[in-house]
Amino acid sequence: MSDNSQYTILVVDDEKSVRESIGRVLKKEGYSVSLTSNGHEALDILEKNHISVVMTDLRMPEMSGIELLEHAKREFQDIEVILITGHGTIEKAVEAMKLGAYDFITKPFKRAEILSSVRRAIEKHTLASENKFLREQLEKTNESRLVFIGESPQVQNVIKLVEKVAPLPSTVLITGESGTGKEIIARMIHNKSPRANRRFVAVNCGAISENIIESELFGHVKGSFTGATRDKEGLFKIASGGTLFLDEISTLPLNMQVKLLRALQEQEIRPVGSTRSISVDVRILAASNRNLQDEMEAGNFREDLYYRLNVVALNIPPLRERRDDIPHLIKHFIAKFNHELNKSVTGASPETIQMLMNYSWKGNVRELENAIEHAMILCDTEELRPENLPHHFFATKVSQLTHQQGLKESVMEFERLQITNTLARVDGDKKAAAELLGLSLSSLYRKMSELQLDVKEYGHKDS
């Protein structure tokens, strides 16, 4: 049996007995109900609450049901409106339908008639909301965020596991260092699942303060705490029917871990300040950049929650353990930033690729993406060169060379990096570069020749 409590019906009628009678019928079927006597209050309620269906009397003082219908359809397009009147005529019914009313029923009405009309209106409302959400997702989705780039065996193993778990309802725990792509993997699982046409809701647990995390996840009712001026849906309810991605799950306070465990086990939540539980149908994907077993031993994470989340474990390897994927990622990010920055860079030089492959990548793929964006902004040639990279790459390069090469080779490589970086800073002006390097112009030309740097590549500007 479906849970009608997730749908709120707003009943608007200036006759108290009528609106309360309709309210009782709807509440008996489990619907959430809001009652008001006039159109102005109804619009205020619509503004502050998530309403699925409006049932309104046709004739009311100050604002008629037709006027309320027009306002509601203009400002809250997904809401369905059912008009009720004891003075119904065919002309009024036709007018109401043309303006977007879902249904038109007359007094005296029967209980079955009300429930049938509301049920069908909710079905239309739900379908319209889902279609709207899907359109928005398709418009907003950046395809590059939904592709996990790489051809290494480690990446292929991750992709195979995604394919296996996506069709299942099981909870998945995604682990890996920051910047490895945990949310991308979560979105891939959702998009390949039977829930793909429903919501994917992502929340970073570490970004929400402890005193509001329960309200964010489970929602709250009006007046439940200072500042709760209206009912608020939580992310569990918003994601119902779809997928909820709980990133940085290790940061959840212990008291919230208990409540989360109950929500997972019972498939129901209780908004803050409410005495009623609400059933939800949510698939949970969780992620952590910390070792949750270490967190358990330290007393920071509940063992029962860990095993409830860790039905399927999916670990994403750090970039330094799959360096063969770096050239593919470089190509991917160059294409991405060519589009975003209106550039026409064809690739990266072999020396640039080698520098990027030798780097330690503590920030993983996210750090590589930032480095390529930085280089693309500075690049004025067809391909990315070492001097386009952030400055800290040069210190890393020199440090690596002093361990891997002899003194002479290390010195030459350092000089090569210094000269190319300086020339890039002054747009190829040899005289300006020589001054910055503390050399005469002729010494700079001689040094470039010794280091096999192509003078023509840096232009002929020497004054």
C-alpha cells in the first residue's frame, strides 16, 4: 500500500463545515492536509509549503476559485487544482478546464468521488514533477561528470563492479581518497539503475553543521525549533523513489548515525518535531575518504551502521596507482576546457605529459583537472607546455631529478625549466628574460643552444 502521507492536499473553502468535512475524508486515507478559508491565505501556503493538489471552492469572497486557479497554475505549474462548487454549470466547468483545472466536482459530493479525483490528480502531479526533474537533469548534466576516464586494469575493475551493482537495490559503500571521483561513480550507479529516471540527491555530510543535519536529512515540522516557520521536507523524502548519496559519511555525529541506521532498516523517517513516521523508498550510496574500520576502532563510527552500509564495497584507486590513465585524463580535460574557455589547444607536449605522469597527485583527478585548467588559461600555443603548469610543478620536477639523475643532468634540467618558464612570463622577450635571469642577451642565446631549446619556438623578440 502506498504511503499517502508524502502528499499534502490544500483544501480552500469559506464554509468551515465543508473544508473540515473534506479534510476528514482525506486524512482518513492518510493524506497530509492543510485547510484555509480564502484564496490569499492559500497562495501564502503554496509559497511556503510543498503542496501536491489544491481543492478549492468556486465561489468565495475576495478571491474566487477561478482566480486562485489562475494564480496557482501561473506560479506553481506542477500543482493540480480541483474545483468544487454547488453552483456548477457546464460553462464554468469548460472555463475551469481551459485554465488548467484537473477536475470539477459538484456539491453534494460523495467520499468516493473526492478520493478518486484526488488520487488521479496526484498521479498526474507526480508524473509531471518527475518529467520536469528529468528534463532539468538532462539540461544540466555535464556528460564529462558521468564518465569515469581510464583504461587501466584498476579502472576497468571499478567499471565492472558498477555494472554489477547498479541494477540491484543494495547499499554501496564507495571509498577512496579525496578527488578520486566517488560522486561520479555514485552517479554512474544511479544512471544505470532502475531508478535512473528518478532523483539523484547528493549531500556532503561534512558540510552541514551538527545542529541542523537531522532536519536536512529527515525534514521538520513548523514550530519544532526556533526558526522553523514552516514544514520542510528532508532529503530522504525528496529522494524517495530515487537515490540518496551520502558523501563523507564518516563525519556524521554518533547520535545521527543511530537515526540513520533506523531509517535504513525501517525504510521510514520521522521529521524533527513530528509524532508520525513517513515511509520512504530510497537507495543509499555512501562514500568516505577515511578508513571506516579505523574510525570504528577509534569509537567515531558505529559498527552496526558500517555493516549496514558496507553491503557492497567499491574502492577507487588513487591516481598515482593508475598513472597510465593520466594521458587519457589530460586529453579529456583539454577537450573540456577548450569548450569552456573557448580555446583550441590540440594537446600537451611530451615533456608536459611526462611531468604530469611523474607528479605525486595528492589531490588525485580533481588536482589534475585544476592543473590542466590553469595551464589552459596561460597557454597561447597549440599545445600545453611545462611553463603553463602551476609553479609548484617545477619544484617537484627538480626534486625528482636530483634523486634520479647526476648533478650535471639535474643542473641542466633546472636551467631548462627556469629559462622556459621565464620566457613564458615575458611573452618570449629574450632581453627581458635575460635581465630577469641575470644574464646578458648573448649568454641567454648560448645557454639556450646548449640546452637544445629552439629559439624560433619562443619567437624572435629580443628587445
